[in-house]
Amino acid sequence: MMRLISLLLALALALAAQQGPELVQKLAAMSPEAREKALAALPPKRRANLEERIRDFQALPPQQQKNIRERAAKLAALPPERQAEVRASLRTFNELPEDRRIAIRREVRRPRPVPDPARDPFSPAERRIIADLREVAPDDAPPANGRGR
């Protein structure tokens, strides 16, 4: 019994330290009983946040879940410094106005070289976001259509 409590405490501490979609995916993949045990030791606010994110993830269509898993796996395969850079780009991307996010999504999905800088519709910061998003984009990303993934 003490071993089980120790294991659950270690899992709870590991969960508390983790963040991002990787954690949500790990929790979503667990059985409801295992997930309940893992979340039990977390602070109530953190637990509620994770439970909401798990429900949101599980409500997504299977293809979208697959794309998120693939992006997370690609991100996890990067060196820690590069992961931090890509995460920063993702945060910046999410803070952009909707019209810029749509334009960047289209560009990420469009396989073509960087255009002439004099006629490029994207700022250097947006070009960095595009490069970072392409690096972790799923291999079978849907065609550019302006809609979110």
C-alpha cells in the first residue's frame, strides 16, 4: 500500500511539473481510474484546468487529436533550447490578431520558399513563427483554407 501511495505521489509531482499538450495527451490516454488517481494530489485549480483541457482534447475529431499528438511528438524530439524557442513562437502566434493567425496558418501549410523580402507580406517575427510552426507541423496537415486546426 505504501508503495502505491509513493508511486501516486511521484506521478502527481511529475504531473505538476509538466505542462502543455503532452501532459493533456498523457492524461487523456489513461484509464479514468488512473487519471483520477494522478490528478487527486494536484491543487484544485490546476486539477480543474487539466480536467477541462482533457475534455476539450477528447471532444476533438480523431484526425485533429492525431495532428496534436504528432506536433507534440515532434516538439518533444527537439533539443530543450529549441523546444523553448518553438513554444515561445506558439505563444506569440496565439496572441496575434485573428487575421494574422489565418495568414500564417495558410503560409505554414503552403510548401514554397520564402518570397522576395521586398514583397513579403510577413514581418521577420512572423517569418520566424512560420518556420517554427512548419518544424512541428503534422506531416498530413490539411491544405491551406484559413481555418484553424
